[in-house]
Amino acid sequence: MFKDKKVVFSGVQPSGDLTIGNYLGAIKNFKTFSEEYYCLYCVVNEHAITVRQNPAELRKRTYETLALYMACGLDPEKNTLFVQSHVPAHAELGWILDCYTMFGELSRMTQFKDKSAKNADNINAGLFTYPSLMAADILLYQTEMVPVGVDQKQHLELTRNIAERFNQVYGETFVVPEGYIPQTTAKIMSLSEPTKKMSKSDENENAVVRILDPKDVIIRKFKRAVTDSGSEIRRGEGKDGIMNLMSIYGAFTGKTEEEIEREFEGKGYGDFKMAVGEACADALAPVQAEFARLAADKAYLETVMEKGAEDASRLAARTMSKVRRKLGFVELGRK
Ligand code: ATP
Ligand code: LTN
């Protein structure tokens, strides 16, 4: 615990242009913790290189992801916004935790299996040990709460196991964190294959709606969204496409599923898709405008990065010193 407040930590990889899945599943919820918790939100660029990245693109997306955090309402005065590679303690603790994470545990991670299948020519050791680095991100700050989409649940459980294992051997060292997974938007589905997660690195552009897509593109993508052969806007078996659109519409309008079913009674899929597209584009318009303003000011983004890195490093140093002492690493210069 720092500054007498409980700590919240989360991260997004700068591995592509962010989607409404990232927004509704994660970033939108980040703000709700700002007042009561000490929040750290990180651009996890070290995680991103587990898949091959173009350096110029990675650099650009690092700035953009930070700008998007702010455009989504995260005030850098109230939240610690920073870039993972600016705080070397992440990599350092990541290595240490690798030695407390079992091969068998990592082998069971579904994200590793999925990404290995997608990147068969680059199944590197970093992709395999990715969850230990994620555990380091979280445990470094004595985090109590981690807001994420449901796809990260397995990684969070592993983080808890690693923390408990370490605490058991060395005595209380890490806070054991809880996940915060939203109810209706924990897994926004692909618009082309509604049984698959919407993912920012999907090669099919029609499957994903990006936070920065212009209004006409958003509307076109929703119009093309795959639905079933029925015609009613109702929840039910085999209606994955419609149910996905209902959760997106609900999230952007604040309406419940019952209200949505009532609103579209007697109407067809075409009307509904149009309404979802409009609601999504309207809700994202202010984020897009704010993003355009912030992204143009690289110097300002760098001052935010610097301050974030400084604050995060100070907090990380406390945990690292405790960890080194417990492990039996010789520390120099201690008075
Ligand atoms: P990639 O395609 O590169 O693996 P991703 O789209 O899965 O990326 P991440 O950077 O790995 O995005 O995730 C950032 C946050 O967004 C995480 O908390 C993750 O759980 C959440 N998230 C990602 N996709 C979705 C989705 N479709 N629905 C809800 N939450 C999501
Ligand atoms: N593994 C996450 C991104 C991530 C993260 C974290 C999320 C890296 N470190 C720490 C929460 C807390 C992903 O792939 N979505």
C-alpha cells in the first residue's frame, strides 16, 4: 500500500491500434478507480515484443497508447501513467519470478497456445514466460486490484499463485491481487466471428472496431457484422452475433438488455446495427477529438512519461529492495 491508498495496476500492449474491446473491457473502467485508489496504468511495450514488432511502429504506438489513456479521461496528475521499459525493475523482477513459475503452469496458458499457433515461426522464450513478467508488473506495486478483460483471468490466477508461493517461502512480501472483470463487456467478440475475441492484432479489419476509426468506418463495420439467420433482437442460443452487438450497444448507451430488446421489438437487424454504429461513433467522438489534440504534442507526452516513470520507479524500488533482501542478494550502500 502506498500513500495510504490501495493500489490498482493495469496495462495495455502497444501492439496495434486499440479496439472497442480494449476500451470497454479495460480502459473505460480504469477511471472508476482514480479517486479511491492509487492507480498505475502502464504501456507494456516489453510484453509487445513477444511478437515481432516494427520498431518505428512500436515507438509511435507507445506515444499513442499513452495519449489514448489520457483521451479516455485518465488525468496524469491523478494517475501514474508510464511506459514499462522506463522502469527496469519490471524486467528485473520478471526474471526473479521466472524462477518461481513452473514450466507446467506456463504450458497451460491459453494465450501462449493461441499466440504460438498464430506465430508458429517465432515461438520464443519471452512468449512462453510472458505471464511471469505480467506478474512482476502487478506485484512490483503491491497491487490490490487489476482491471482487465476476461481473457486475462488465467494470467491473474497465475500471478496470485506466484505471489502466494513466494510469500510462503520468504514470508509476506507481495500483496496477493484480485482481478476486476466487468460484467457485460469482459469479452467483446469479433464482428466477423462472434465466437472469437475481438483482438487488436486481428488481420481481418472488418472484425474489429478501433477506438480511432472514423464514424463512416464504424458504421460500415457494424453494418457488415455477422449475425444469425433469424430476425429478432433477442438473447438466445446461437445468437452470439446479436448478443455481442447488444452488449456493445448497452455499454455505449447505458441501457440494459431488457431495455434494448424492448426498444427494437418489431424492428430488423439493419435498424439495430445502424443504431449500434451511431451509438458507438457518438460515444467515441470526444475521445477521438481529445486524442488528436494530445497526440500532436509529443513533448508533453514525454513529460508525462518522465513523471510517470519517476513515480513508478520510486514505488518499485521499495518492493525490489525487500525482494533482494529476502532472496539473499547482497545490497551495497545500505546504511
Ligand atoms: P493482441 O491482439 O495484441 O493480443 P489485445 O487486443 O488482446 O491484443 P491487450 O493489449 O492484450 O489487447 O489487452 C489490453 C486489455 O484489453 C486487457 O485488459 C484485455 O483483457 C482487454 N481486452 C482485449 N481484448 C478485449 C475484448 N475483446 N473484450 C474485452 N476486453 C478486452
Ligand atoms: N497481459 C495483458 C497485458 C498486461 C497486463 C499487465 C494487464 C501486461 N501486464 C499487468 C494487467 C496487468 C494482455 O495481454 N492483455
